[in-house]
Amino acid sequence: MEYTDTYKTIGVPSEGLYKEKGSKFIAYAFPVSNEIQIKEITARLKKEHHSARHHCFAWRLGPDQQLFRMNDDGEPSGTAGRPIFGQIQQRELTDILVVVVRYFGGILLGTSGLTNAYKQAASDALTNAATVEKIVETVIEVNFDYMAMNEFMTLLKEFQLEMQESHFDLSCQAKILVRKQLAAIIMEKLGNIDKLRASAIVDNL
């Protein structure tokens, strides 16, 4: 996909529900940032819904949307995780986990019925969610002599940059947040300041 330094996710958790022939599909959508969070949430939901027949999910991580997983949790292959993930894809979301918990109602739905049920449950949870757009940022570590302070602070003000950490003495250090699209420009301008070194860039994902 074409690179962009913005991405869409959801702001807060949301829920959805779909019922079909006695089966109840309860959907949960969560904003997440790593696989540890995902494991904790799925484990908690399995504990809360310990009597449910299936706990199916799909998730996607990262602004580039390249890290993802689908899980059918015992449902016929492709009938649960894939339709859940399809709703994530349709809305172009990332940094998100959607879990659909199924309570079996005693009547088999068939593969098409299951696919539709998991799709509708996930869709309901995501429809109820507030979508937010976030910016991919880079952390730039800067080391400079105190005499370069004025030029450094002027640059921060010019580009409205946020300082994460700072230590100002005869030798100064700081970490600044920069929109990824502007990182090369900021690095060049920092490089033009005498007695200043921009030493490291780390993606702040």
C-alpha cells in the first residue's frame, strides 16, 4: 500500500451484538498497540465468557497495516476470523482488536450463516465505535551545547514541536516528537545548528 503518515483506529472500546436462530454473537472492539495487550484482552474475555462456545477474533497492528491475525477458535475455517477481519479492512482500521463471543443456540447456522453472523456482529461493534485519525511520529534525540539553546528552541517554536524529555545544563539533551513526513526536514535544520548533534531516530508507534 502507498505510505502515509496518518492512520485510522478507534478511540475507545465498543460493543456490538447479533442474534441468529438462538445463537448470540457478542462483539468487542478495542484500540490496541501491541500483541501483549491483545493476549491480555482475549484471555480476560475468555474468562468472563467461560461458558461461551467460541471466542473468535481478528486484529491488525501498525500504521503500515502489515501485521495481522485471524482466529476461528473451532468454527469452520474461514467463517469467523476472516469476516471479522473483513470489517476491519473495510473501515481501513489498524491498531485494533475485534473479538466475537458466540453462545450457541442449539441450531446449526451453516457456513454462510456463520460468516454472516460474525460479519454482522463485528460490523455492529465497529459502527458503534468512534474512529480517530492518528499521526505517525518519530522521536529525535538531540545533544547540544548550551550556547545552541536559542537556535534549538526557535526551531521547536517554528515547527510547533513537542519535547518529550529534556535536560538542560552546560551539555543539553532532549527528545522531540516530529511528524514522520517532516523528519528529514527537521534533521537537516538541526544539522545546521552549530554545536548540536541529532544522534538517533526511533519510530514512536
